[in-house]
Amino acid sequence: MDVTLLGTGAPAGLPRPDCPCAACAAAQGEDARAATALLVDGALLLDLTPGAAFAAARAGHSLSGVRQVLLSHPHDGPAVEVPAGLPQPGRVPDGRELALLTGHRVRAVALDAPGTGYAVTGPDGRRLLYVPPGGAPAGLEEPVEPYDLVLADVVGRPDALARLRAVGAAGPTTDVVAVHLDHDVPPGRELARRLAAAGARTVPDGTTLAVGSYEDVPDVPRRTLVLGGARSGKSVEAERRLEPFPDVLYVATGGSRNGDTEWAARVGAHRERRPGSWRTAETCDLVPLLKDEGPPLLVDCLSLWLTDAMDAVGAWDDEEWADGGERALRDRVRELTQAVRGTRRTLVAVSNEVGSGIVPATASGRRYRDELGRLNAAFAAECEQVLLVVAGQALVLRG
């Protein structure tokens, strides 16, 4: 079964008409996208969009063989004219299945938003799932056989991919292709980077995909370190990387700091930002978590872990530091990095980058800065991917 993507953009396309934003200004050439529409084996058209016949012709196909046109979501724009020879578009009721004379079977999938998803099984038994913009499958139950190809709004609804992964509908060999792309993310390298972190990718309009071919599925890094200064966006970047994965364990190393209202406000802001399905553990005991099997870990942050470790070894007192404190801290850091090396869990850790600022005025401040630099370097050495976030922009240092 082959799928030709006549368009991969949001319903308004990309760039949006008359939109002056930076993402729309950069959406040129391969990064310009028409509204998403799929042509399956030349016989089934999912979503009829303006210019579909011309888009098919540019991709080297004709719509003359289309036997069924299905719509997945309401169109807010002007009515789309049905090209001559095409059957009238329709929608399949949720849960119903439609059998085509071409051997394709189409099952309507219920969503948590207006619209209908479509699960298509080809004559060769290959399976794809197409989810309309802004929607996620509803009522999924375990276990589900993984689809060969998933086309969904990965940028706008990363939780849709998390739901599919939670029940096995999206597995390691599932080709996840992002469609309905809008101007929420700058196109080009930044879009490709964010999608790759989620195990997804995008392709230009007109691309034909062979369903069941997974050679281009991105490998998700097992271990990632996200560095950045204060309010740089490093925590947002780390959280975004794990939004498309289910059952994430968020490890908060800062504690609750009872009575500190400003800290409570920070913690509350972080909690509101995270998906409701994530669990939280407040602990600095990271080694047992890294050694255990389980869902992905997000550790925020190593800077506070270091503060706790330095408290434990008496690092703030020069005499204690010289009399075994420094050696004890080195042992703790070594134990942590060895656990990172051996972990089988997906791990995203956050840490502060403080070495580029003003030299601290106190000896203890300088000691902390130096030790954090050493910890970051040792931790980064065990990670497949290392990022530095500056002004909300992620720079890839490794991976």
C-alpha cells in the first residue's frame, strides 16, 4: 500500500495567507505546505482540499482512479469544488467499516474532538491510521496491534501519539509522519529536530510513502541532557521532548521548600505545564530510578541534585571539604554517571549552565559553579544527545 501526501499543512496551509509571523515568512520551497490530503493507492482520497487534482498531477498521479472520497474534519473555509469524475465526499460513522472494491478496508475511529479518524487496511494487509487536525483517538483499549504508518497532528496534539504508544498502536517500527503542520514551529531544521526527538518525521508535499517501510523512522535518543541559563526555556524543551510518550515519571529534585511561596509558584507553573498522565517523584535518589526498568524519566534538575549532594558531604565547609568531602562528592557523581551509562530507560535531564556568567564572589559559590561544570561534563559524556537552550532556542551540541 502506497500513500501520496498531496498536502501536509494545516487547513489554512503554510504559510498562512496574510500572516506576517517569522515561521510563515520562512515557509518557502519544500517548507511550504498545502492543506493535508492523502491519496491511498490512487483509489482512496482522504480529505478533499482546494487544488487536489493539481497537487496529484505535480506528484505524478491522477485522481481518475479514485473510488471513494472521505472527509475527516469540518472545513471552515469556502466550499471545495469536487473535480469532475470524483465521487461525492462523505464520512463514515464512528466504529463503522467500509469495504472498497479495490480491497481496501476503512474503519472510522472515534476522536476526542470534532472529526473522524480513519484506519485503512490495504489489500496487502498493511495498516495506516490517519488522524485529523486537533484530534486524538478516543476510547483506546489495550492491547492494539501497531500500525505500520501513523499520520497525525504530532505538533499540535503530541498526547495523541502518547495515547497510541500507551496501547501499542504505535510501536518502534511505526513510521510516524507529522501532518496538519502550522506556524507553531519554525519550519526546516527546527521542525525536523523537534519531531525526531518524538520519534516522528515530516516529508514535503507530494511525497509517496510505502506503508510498512520503517528505514526512515528516527531513533529516539535514550539519554538527553538539556543545558541552559535561568529562564532560558530548558525545562520547556525537556518537557516537550517527552510529551508524545506515555507514563512519564517527572523527578523533581528541588523538594517542596515548605513556606517558600515563590518556590511554590514555580513548582505550580511546572506542574500545570505537564500532561496530566505524568507522575511526579520528589527525590534526589536518582541511582535506583535509573537502575529500575520503567517509563521515561525527566529529571529536573541536576543543579539541585548537586546542591543536595554537596550538603550531604559538607562541601560548604573548607575543613570538611578537604577532609574527605571532595572525595565523597566525586564518588556520588561517579555513581550517578555510571547509572546513567547503564540505564535502559529513556532519560531527559535538565541542568543549569552557570560557567558563562559572573565569577561568584564567595568561595562556596565558586566551588558550586566549578562542581556543576564538572557534573555537567561527566553527565553529558554519557548522553547520546546534548542541547544548550538560549533564549528559547535549542542548539544541538551532540547527537
